[in-house]
Amino acid sequence: MKVPQDARFRLQRSRYALRFTCEHCALFDTERETCAHGFPTDEHRASYYESEEVPVVFCKDFELE
């Protein structure tokens, strides 16, 4: 699911330490930098959100570590 990233989201992401990227997912293989299910990770990595222009992309299989 993709939704526009706005200032409110960025504030809440910081304030509440939201975890939703691959780096916080139990299914992410940190050594290979891949998803255990083989899903693409480009739009789900923390570095993707360095730009405020990109939409928020939530993964349907995210499992918090």
C-alpha cells in the first residue's frame, strides 16, 4: 500500500519511533540485505525515506523484530 508522505507522518515517525522498514523486520536478512520471502526491498528500506517526496510504502508481510 502506498500513501503520500506528509509533514504529520514525518513528525509522528520521529516522535513515536515508528518501525516499518526492512531494517526492523524479522524477515529481513541483514547479511544478504534481502527479504526472506523474496520480495523487493527498494521501497521498504530506511534509506528510501531520506527523501520527503517519496510515498510511504507498507509491506503486507512486515513482522516486527
